[in-house]
Amino acid sequence: MSALREKILTTASHLFQTQGINSTGVDNIVAVAGTTKMTLYKYFRSKEVLILEVLEKNQQDFQTWLVGKLDSSRKSSDKIQQLFDYIEEWVSSPAFIGVGFIKASAEFPNEQDPIHQLSSQQSREFRQFISKLAAEASIKDADGLALQLSLLFEGAVQAEQMNRGSGAVKYAKKAAKILINGAGKT
Amino acid sequence: MSALREKILTTASHLFQTQGINSTGVDNIVAVAGTTKMTLYKYFRSKEVLILEVLEKNQQDFQTWLVGKLDSSRKSSDKIQQLFDYIEEWVSSPAFIGVGFIKASAEFPNEQDPIHQLSSQQSREFRQFISKLAAEASIKDADGLALQLSLLFEGAVQAEQMNRGSGAVKYAKKAAKILINGAGKT
DNA sequence: TGTTGATTATACTAGACAGTATAGTCGCTA
DNA sequence: TAGCGACTATACTGTCTAGTATAATCAACA
């Protein structure tokens, strides 16, 4: 894949998170990425398509990283226990700038909007991923626990973005342990 | 206070939540409110001031409603237990359209922005309110529990907005009970 | 050297948007 | 009935933005 294309994607991702999606103009993106509008529109049909691709890339990068971490776990039933350890590691890293689909669904609340639809789909998929981990750990109401953990996750990311270094993730992790240990097993 | 001023505030609040703040134009607001820009700018110096007032009104309305509900509790130590019952009632009501400061902080991520500052202040104040309830219930780490409950709250509101009727609040409530009961007392 | 493809530079269109100016309408009250 | 204040109607300015058109540059390569 073209290096310029990549550069535009990462630049857009960064600007979207730090300035907001609607507040970030195409001119702004190309200026920071060191290219021109012509090139951007060569790779992306429209700003909307760019936004969608940024969302997909972000989610894929995170999922890939997370799955890689979890695969090093010895037993699959341990994975749900370690989930928030990795989430904390990820959120605490200096490179962390937020979760795309959370911000996007807030900025595009209209349910007919393709951007909103992709956002809520990603949120759903992440919840299903957690549910799978819960099921592997023989938890009875895997979907219920997954929903609760996803609430903690989204809340923590939100809080961490609202004021950085609030320690929200640390407490989310503690809460997650309590909820996991309190969940009934099959 | 002027009825028109009130009408503009509630109309703007509704449009901000359903379409996004940045995506809602002043022309749009006055058209729906059935008035003109001249009148809007008579009551609000700028769109930014309007946004700030909408945020303040929303939070005040919610807090007033919530405090009224909680005051009917017999013992003050019961209040923290009932908090999520009322939150569920509020989120499940047809009139619910979201929480202003969550959306606003997502759309205005710049920490220097007055709108972002007000949003994060409101989030902080709500957390302190929960902390006070926790302290009244003799919970040892009141601030820690309050942070966890606020994560559940914000996560649930977010989820409920992402797809309505997902039952997120119900599971948030269950999680809250577990966390409250698991918290150490002084 | 001449051609090709990717990229740049720059200027443009068309529409949206915040905010203002000016004149007019309507109802109330003296 | 005359005046006053709240509100409307409408047109305007200036700025920003997404997206396009056109020509120029540059590097690789045959």
C-alpha cells in the first residue's frame, strides 16, 4: 500500500481524535500530512470514505494488538482475567489517543449515517469478542458480563480522554476483576 | 424568563443531541423553534454561549430531578443503593435524549475550549455527587467507588445512545449493585 | 532522450455557516 | 391614537469547507 495513503490515514486519525472529526478540515489534514488535496482525493473518494477507513484501521490495529497479547496467555480461561491488564497498558501508553468508534458515534448520532452505523457495529463486535472470552472461561451469562465490561471500557476511555491521567482505567480494572469473579460459572 | 428563550434552549438541546452540536446550524435551530436569528442573538451573544447554557440547563434539570427522587429515601445510607434505579428510570424514559456533557466533550476535545472545560467540570461534579452518597453509606474508598459507578453510568448512556433499547442500563445497574456490595465499609 | 505515472501547486466553484443590518409587524398601554 | 418594545422577515457580509480543474514538476525507465 502507498506510503502516502498510509500517512494520510494516520494523520487524519490523529487530527480527528485531537480536534474532533467535524472540526478537522481536509485542507488541515493534507497540510499536516505534507501532501495536497489532489492526492488525498485520489486515494479517498470523499471525506466520509476517509473517515470510514480511519475507523476501520484504528479498530483493526487495536484488535490485532490485543489478540496478540492475549494469545500469549497459557490457558484460554485466563484471557478474560487479563483483558483489562492489556487495556490498561494500551490506554496508559503515550501513543493512546482514544477510541475511534466512541468519538465517531458521538459526532454522528444519526442512525442512518454510515459513519454511525460502522461505529455501532464496531462497538457490537468488540462486545462479542469479550463475550467469547467470557464463554471460554465458562461464565454462565457471558453476554451479560461482556456488556458490563464493555461499559467499563467505554466509560474509562471516555474519562481518560476527558482528563488525562485521571486513573480511571486503574479503577475500571479493579471493577472488572470484581465483576468477573462475581459472575456465575456453568 | 422569556418563553421564547426557553423554547430556543430546549430546541437547541434536542437538536444537539439528535444531530450533533457542530452539525446543527443556528438557522436550523431557529427554524425548528419557530423564531428568527435576530431573536436568538438577542438572548445569546453567540452560538458558543448558547451551547454553554444548554449544557448548564441540561445538567441542572437532571440533578434537580435526581436529588428530588433521592430525597424521598428514608435513610441516607440507602441512597447509593437506589442511585442506579433512578438512573435506569431516567434513561428508559421516552424523553431521554442523552447526556450533554458526554457528547460535548467528544465534539470539543480541545482542553482549552470553554465547552470542553464546562463538560469535564460537570462530569467531575457528578462524580463528586456520587462520592458524597458513598461516603454517607460509610463506604471506605468513596472516591474510588464513585469513579467506578460514573464509568458505568457514562458507558451505559453511551451504549444506550449507540443503539437504543440495548438494555445496557439494566446490566449497568446489576454491576453497580455488585460493586457497591463488594466495597469495604469504614 | 522522451514518455509515463505519481505528485504538487494553485486557483476555482458552490454551498454552508455565524453573525449583522435594516425595515417592518404586532400587541399592549398611556 | 400614538408610541413603545418584542418580535419577524429578509437580505447581506465574510469566512470556511468539500470537492474539482488545470497545469506544472519530478523521477523512473525504455
